[in-house]
Amino acid sequence: MIPRLSRFARCFQGVLPSALATCARDGTPNVTFVSQVYFVDDRHVALSCQFFNKTRRNLAEHPWAQVELWDPLTYECFRLDLRFLRAETSGPLFDSMAVRIQAIASQTGMTGVFELLSADVCEVTRFAEIEGYLAGAPPALATLEPEGGPLNELRALQCLSARISRATRLDELLDATLDAFEAIFGFGHAMVLVPDGGGRLVTIASRGYGRTGVGAEVAFGEGLIGAVAAGRQVARAGGARDLSYGRAIRDRVVAAGGGATLRPEIPLPGLPDAAAQLALPLVASDRLHGVLALESRDPLAFDDWHEAFLQIVATQVAMAIDHLSDDDDDPDEAPGAAAATAAAAAPLRLTFYRGDDCVFVGDDYLVRNVPGKILWKLVNAFTRDGRTQFSNRELRLDPWLGLPELRDNLESRLILLRKRLEEKCQEIRMIPAGRGRFVLSVVRPLELVERD
Amino acid sequence: MHELTADLVAFLSAGMSFIAAGRDAELRPRVSRAVGLRPGADRRTFTVFVADQAGAALLAVLAPDAPLAVTACEVATHRTVQLKGVVTAVRPARVDERAAIETQAGGYTGSLAGIGLPLPVVRRLVTWPATAVEVRLDAVFEQTPGPGAGRPMGAS
């Protein structure tokens, strides 16, 4: 009798490595740790194959294995007899398993060296909870499920949906979502990143990272967030524990003489001591609008329930971004804010580097790419013509900015620019003034410099 | 015949995560956590300790001349080695071996706490009564995750 494996979901999160035994045809046993046994369905699990090792060779010649799993919350032990069925090298299971491995590999400079070769699917032929493994009564444990059961889950979703639907601007939407995560779940470390049009993702809203959160960047394919963006797959990872696992592998690659194939380790945004990470792609209209990333120092912070729940939320957020991004300025709505003027003071030097569309304030980097070009257009219009009122529509129509005709992510780029100014250059502010309009406030004279 | 290096003796004597595997007559593998390991003074043998109740299914297939594999992993660093050998004796662990077993298991559960597991939970691991499985060492394999995993480690 095999119970439903989904009841033991915590064992399949990869918080604790599992013990896997196989046997060669000559009768020699082999035992090794595997970082994660993946849940496939109630009768099947999958093992990840990154290297064609002894375990893999044993399974090919004698398809029986036994694995011990531990519940990372209670430390109970379960023993499963497995029969190897097939190695999958593509498809949804392979893709979902590959994301975590890609994240580790890319962050530790091992892309192309350390990768998923196959998802080895096994039938579970026997399941046993190990009697006598633990002594005494379990200590009181905090439940992972929200109190109140399904009704509270529905209320949480209702609360989030209401906040999302009330938002009239993208920054309101993101603030409401991140605030709700903290209020409802206690998730105090979260960020939303959007594509910058140049192959990178940039953070436009965050909680729990101080002022350094907004503007933090990651390339597509790099780390968990980049891998989730590239694969459009939700993924959980073990944070610092995954990183130490990746570093151990990297050390072995170097010891084996493969150091020349490696790239430097990549510093990524986020907590240096995160023990759990969850990243969800924000996809609507078959388009990636960004990535929602959460972190915790609790290795069990995110479970299957959170993943499923947050996928619903992520879809709602993505659809709202899609909708808000389509909104252009409302011609019937008058701009509400008054123009501010530059007071007499020493000029503030802004430098635009034409080679990489990068803007510096004084000697400090401020912003680049499309947000950099938008800022340059605004400050030039301000210093040349004294203009302070602008609309999203005129930005969309300006060929110099190079925005695509459809789905240009302009709103998220304006949020990034506004937040970068708040953080790095408080003399210039962009004040929303009705749908699709804003006012530029400049309180110091500007000196504009262009360089190649 | 293989001989453990001094470095490996020190590694295996510390509070590692130990797992052991044998197989039955039909070559079906049997795996169990081991609660301690003591390298022999001659470095060509070792004794691995398996808790009686939790490890009963593995112990049932262990007898003199049975093959055995034991893997030791340092939780914090992922450094891992696998020992392979042949069982020479299976006997109840002696009372004078208990303190060393508990020290090693305590080191292991302490390292689990170091990666975020609650210590009161993992300290519930049962280590006694245990069975001592004496093994003649045949081979040692590098098992740290990575491309070199599975490579035989040379004799000293």
C-alpha cells in the first residue's frame, strides 16, 4: 500500500539531501546523497542526472533503487523502493527540474558545465515510514497552513485581488501587492523585476532590501530570477545552501582541471543568507512582464500551497500590468500639478553617455537604457523650453527613445526612473498628474553634458 | 586491500552524515542512515554503527562476506566520500562504544541545525541500541558533488 506521495510534499523540496542506494549487476551496492528527489505524481518521483555517474550506470543495468527521504520540519524518515522507468531529456518535468540547476550553475559561473542531462523518472513500488527513527514526542511546530483553512485562503485571495483591482497606476499595483504579501503571509523580502529591453531584469519595486532594492539588476538566465525569466517557469531554491552546493561542485570542476571553462561567480540581488527563494514569472498575453521574487531566512518558508497560491496572484498581477501598460494618457484629464522651477543654486551636472545610454549625476551612476534616454529627453526639454508637463503618449511617439510600437513596458520604465531619482537625485522628481501624465519638478539649475 | 589516509581517518571520525547500503539476494538495494563510524587502527578496516530498529531492513541483509557501501558527507561543505568493502562481522554495539556514537551523531545533528533545522527536532535521532558492522575496506571513492564524483581515491 503506497500512500499518496503528495501528502509528503515537504520531503521533496530539497531542503535536506536524500540517500539513494543502487546496485551494480555484479552485486556491489552504491550509496550517495542526492540534493533533491522530485515529486512527479502520487506514484512517481524523478531523480536529476547532472553527471553520468555510478548511480546512473547502475540504474541502466539494474533498475532498482531505494531512497531515504527526511521531512525537513519533523525530521521523520521515509524509505521508498524505486524502479527506474525512463530518462526524460525534454518536456515540462525536465524544464521544471532544470530551472533550479540552471540557477545554481549560472550564479556560480558553471553554465554549460553543470546542467541537467536528464530527469530520471522512477515508479515508487514501496513506501515505508521508518519506525524507531526518532525518540520522544515531536516539539510543537508552527503550522505552515494559514489558520482557518480554505475560507481564509479565499479571503486572502479576495483581499489581494481587491487591492490589485483598485490600483490605477503600476507603482500602486506593485506597492499594494508587496504590502499585502507582508500583511497576509509575513513575507518581508520581496521584489518585482521587469525586463529592461537590453537582456536584463531590473527591480522596480521591493520590500525588505532598504534603498538598495530598486534598481538592482540581473541578466536573463542568471541565478534563480534570471532562470525563471528565461524559462517562464516558477521555481523554488535553497538560497545560500544551493550556493554552497554550487561552490562545492565548482571546486571539483577546478580540481579536475576544468577551471578554464568557468566564469566568475555572479553577485545577485537578494539576501546573502536566504534559506529559501521562490520566483514566479509574470506572464500575460503570452508575454513576460517580469518576475516576482520572494526570499526568507526560514528554509521552509515556501511550500506547495504558497507556490500554487502565488501563481494565481502572479497571473493577476501580470494581467494588471498588461492592462495598465496599455493605458495611454487621458486627453480629458487636465494635469493637476503645478510646474516647479529651478531655484538659484550651483548647477547640478548630468552627463549622458551616448554609447550605452547611461546617465550620471555628478560622478555617480543614475540610470541607463530606455529610462536613461527618457530622463535625458525630459531634462533637455526642461532646460531648453522650460517644459515641466509631459505625457506617456509623447514618449511613445518619440522615435529617439526606441520604444516598440506595442507593449513597450513604458510604465515600468517610468517607475524605475522615478524611484532611481528618489534614491539618487532628489533635486529632480517626476510627479504623477493623472493617467498617462506627469510633471517634472526640478529644484536646482541643471548643467547637461553629452559624451560618447 | 585499501588503506585510509590520515586525512580521511580524521574526516570519518568527525560528526558526518553517514548512510549505508547493502543489497538482498535479488540485488535489491537496502539503505539506512548510519549513526556512527570508527576507522580501524590498521586503516584497512572500519566499523559502522546502524541503529537497530530504524536500520533493521539493512541489517537483515548484512552478514560476513556481504558487500557494503557507506557514504560520509560533511553537511556544511558537501565534502563527501564513499567507502566500499566486505562485511567481516556483525555484532551488537558495545556499551563502551556508545559515547563515541553519540558524540558523532551529536556533531551531525548540530550541523543540521547549522543549515536551519531546529535542533530540538533533529536531536530526536535514535542512536541506541545499535549494531556494529565490521568491514574490510576495499575501495574509497570521491563523492563530493561534481564531475569527479565516483573517482577512486588512491591508497596511501
